Amino acid sequence: MRARPQRAPNVDTTRTTGVHDDGVNAVCFGSDPWTVVSAGQEQNIVVYDWVKKRASVQWRAHERSVTKVLYSARKSQILSSSKDKCITRWSMAGERLQDYRGHEMAVAGVAQSPDEAQMCSGSRNGDLFLWDSATARRVSKVHVNRNVITDVCWVPENAGLVAQTSEDKILRVWDVRTMQAANTYPRQQYIHTSCDCSADGTLVLTSANGQDGHGCYVTVWDRRTTKKLFDMQGHEQRVTACVFLTGVAPFIAASCCMDGAVRVWDTQKGQCLAESLHDTVKFKTLAPVKGPGGAINLAAGTSTGRVFIFALRNEDTLGLKVLATY
């Protein structure tokens, strides 16, 4: 049974300005569940403690808007990609440590291997690059015409497989050891906007473009057979991000949308478990983390520069509660 949509009356969810001056394109959690790294359309990266309600550091990171941020747990560093064609490694204090250069168009997706020794990135001209993380040397490359890459995700527990979505409406899984397509999935009606993989590597999640309820779905795929298992529907506009809640609930996923909704899904049943609705908000990006006591927290960035922090709680009913906005 679908949980009742929940709002938090003690948190101001109606503010129109935030820590960024423009849209938040990417978020991730740092070394703990109260440190959030966010990146904006205005080229800035902000490291923010949402419990203390203050930014520890912020800096101009790129010459054009930032598209992705990742936290490198082994080194306590940040990776960012940008429309300026560059990927950069940063210290948590904002010191530039390393640049990865070679893409000829905007870098739309970047992912780390499970051991963080390698990195994979995709750009809008159809290039997929494999990098040596330590040396910033490009190890290999593959190019597919009209494969306008929208996102890249490393398959957990597998050093050689990377999932990739595209504006050509095709999901691909690459074996980066050979740079050959391991699986190519049936072309869909709507553009894929993002992807993620389950912790055991058996499922791939994709989100879709759309409008007024047409498209706007989150799809669950069987990675090995390429079979579509579910189109999970409920969003009304472009679904901008989808993530598995890895580490806490391996087959539970979340998505966010330009319709102002964040939804939580059971990917084994194709059902919505919880949702949080915000009529005046457009969500652009989403990231999960394991919170205190095994709870699940989510950070979601908006088109107006704000970041929402949600908690997924199972009290009387499963629900999403807004813990903070900034």
C-alpha cells in the first residue's frame, strides 16, 4: 500500500533561494551523513554541514557548469566533472589536486571502480573513457555515433562493467577491460536521464524524460538478460535522477523529478513505497547515505540553488521527512 505523502511543518520548504546562485546539478555525501557536497550551474562546489547549518568551504571549480560530483572515500577527496570538458580531483578543502583532460565535449557522467583505482567518464559526443585514477592517464576509449551520454555508473562488485545511458534512448553495459558492449538493451520511447546499479550488480535502474505524465518513469532492468522488469510510474515530468539505497536497503530505490516529487520504490515489486511532494520545487539530482542508527538519508538539489535533506523513516507508515533545507 502506498504511504501517505509527508511534509515537515517545522522546516521551511518554500524558500526560493539557496546556498547556490543557480541550479544544483549534482550532490553527494562526504565522509559522514551530515556533510553534503553540492555542485551548481554557477560552477561552484560547496561542502556543507547541514546539522551545523554552515558551509565549511566553497570554491569556483570549473569554467562552465559542474555536471557531477563524487566522494572518493579511500582518499577523502572529491571528483567533479563539467561542461568545460574537464574532470578534476579536489581535496575536501578545495585544493585542486589533479585534472583529467581529453574529452572534446561536455562530460556528462563519471564513475569510480569499486577499488577506486580506475575511473570511467562519458561525454556528449559519444566518447567513453577509462582512466587510471592515480596518474590521470587515459587507458582506453570507445566511441559510438549518436550516443549522447547522459550518465555513467560502475556495476558494484564487478571491476569490469560500466552502465551508461544516452539520449539515443538505449542503455548499454560495457566491459571496460575490452571496451566492448557486454549488453545492449531495447531502445525506449523516451530519453534516459540517469542510471544506477543494485549492490549485487543484478539490476540496473534508469530514469526517463517526459512531460505531463507521458514517459516520466523509472525502469528496472535485469542486467544479465536485458529484460525490462518494471516501468515504475507516478512522476509527472522529467525524472532527473534515480539511485539505489545501497548499504541499507539493497533493492529499494529513490528518484526525483522536475514535478517536485521525491519517491521511494520497491524495485522487486515495482511499487511506490513513499513520496514527498513540493509543488513549487524542481528537483535535479539525488544522493543517498546511511544515516545514524541505520536510517536512510537523501540529499536532493533543486533548480533554484537549494538542497533538501530527507530521512526515510518507518514509523506508523513508511515516509519521507524533510530534515533540513539550505
